[in-house]
Amino acid sequence: MLQVTNYNKFRCFEYENEPSPKYQLGDVLFKHYEDGSEIGVVIQTFEDGDFRTDMWGMSSESEVRPADIEDIKLWRPKLMEDLKIG
């Protein structure tokens, strides 16, 4: 799972978080739409598996998948500067 070095950089508010069964703060996710796609950083988590990203707000596991490097290079290349490597 790709993550950013500091998820706080991507949020505007202090959100309360609950332990999540799948995604963690800072995870980078891919969401496809009919007219394009987006890359989002997880900035809030809930125990039911839902989460909030910096790009599209609230979402559930069934709507996304983990982003890979190629997704990021295509849809949000500036994010490459913020990825945890190694």
C-alpha cells in the first residue's frame, strides 16, 4: 500500500478517527469515474471501513482500490513528492 509521509498536509480539519479494518491514515487510493479517475489520500477512518479522502470526501471500500505508482503518475503526479518510499 502506498502512503504519504505526512497525511496532515492533505487535511484542513482535525478529524476524529476510529480504527479501520482496511485503510489507514495516509493511504493513497484510486477511484474511477465514467469521465476520469482520481487519486485520494485517506485523512479520516471509521471502524465500519468507510473513510474520507482529501479529493472526494466520504467513501467505502467497494468504491476504490489501492493506487499504484502508474495511477499516481497519470492522475496526480505532484503527489510523487509526498510518497513514503521504502
